[in-house]
Amino acid sequence: MAWPTVDVAARKAGYERLRDDLLRIQQRIADIEVTAESPDGLVSATVVKRGELTELRLDPRVYRSPDSKALAKAIVATIQDAVEQAREKLFDITRDYLPSDAKFDETDVDTGPFMHQLDKQIEGA
């Protein structure tokens, strides 16, 4: 029985390209920073990378209203908005490594792109 021939140099070059791509993606992800603001402008939240909160700003006017539940709701909604925007940027960065029919709401951008590329490497595509 003959074993299939493997072009080791080509395979190595493919893995090196994938590694270089992953390093570029890693840097672009590290550069993600998004700030969202509440509709009334009293709350702003800044997130980085995959949505890690780095800054929360409350305008001093928030203390004019004693409604702590409304304030908490505004803070959470503003943070969620910033995280969603960061996820959209992450999706855009990884888009070239996803199947062509990938949709934002259905894609795990943390692992999806890389699993797709590894599958292609394994299949020899």
C-alpha cells in the first residue's frame, strides 16, 4: 500500500501564513476600542477588545434624579451597546476567515474564524 505524498514545504508555508494572519488579527483585536453614550448623554461606557469595560463616565447631572433603577438600567444598556459595537468590529476583522455566508448574529467570532481556517488546512483546500 502506497502512502499519500505530502508536500511538507507547502504545508509548512500554509501554516506559517495562517500563523501570520492570526498575529495580525490578534493585533487588530487588541486595537478595538468603542465608546457608547446613553440617549440622554448622561452615561458613557468604553470597552476594548471583546467587550471588556475600561471606562464608565457618569455626567454629574445623573444625581439630579433619585431614580437609581433608571440610572442602573441606563448604565447597563450603554455598556451593552458598546459591547455590541465591539463585537461588530471583531466580526468585521475576522470576516475574511469565516464562511462566505456567515452572519453576525449566528457566528462565534472568538473561535469560528480560526476553526474554519484550520478545517480548510486539514482538508487541503
